[in-house]
Amino acid sequence: MLKELLLSGLDEPTIRELLGELRLDVRSHDGEAAYAAAGLHAQTREFGRGLGDGSCLALAMQLGVPALTADREWEKVKVKGLMVEHIR
């Protein structure tokens, strides 16, 4: 998400301010998160899911919450224990 905001022309201070207003719970991508995301690769690669998507999906599964997305391709991903909710 940060990459897309930067590519849209927003600067880092503006992005930090906007995201701060949303009061999001930001999580670090550590070793355990990397293994969890990599573990999803075989089930998600045919849908073009990259590391960022895998990290998001793995975190949602770990927390037991739906992964929120505007990407319709995510509805094709079928992984036991994964819930996906479209925001559009």
C-alpha cells in the first residue's frame, strides 16, 4: 500500500499523516511472517500474488480476520482458514 501511495505522488510525511488518521494497527514483517507468506506461495502463485499480497494474506490468517482488498483476483485464492473481503 505504501508503495502505491508513493507512486501516486504523495510524499512520506503526507502518507504518515493520512495513515495515522486511519489508526491502523501496523505490524512488522519479521522472520515468522516471511515463512508464513512463503508457505502460501504454492497456493497463490497462479493468481499472480506476490510477496506483499502473501504477507497480507498470511497476517489475516494469523489474526483470524478477513484480508481486505480491492483486488478481484483475490477472490480466486482458496486457502483453508483464509477469509477475503472486498472493499469495492
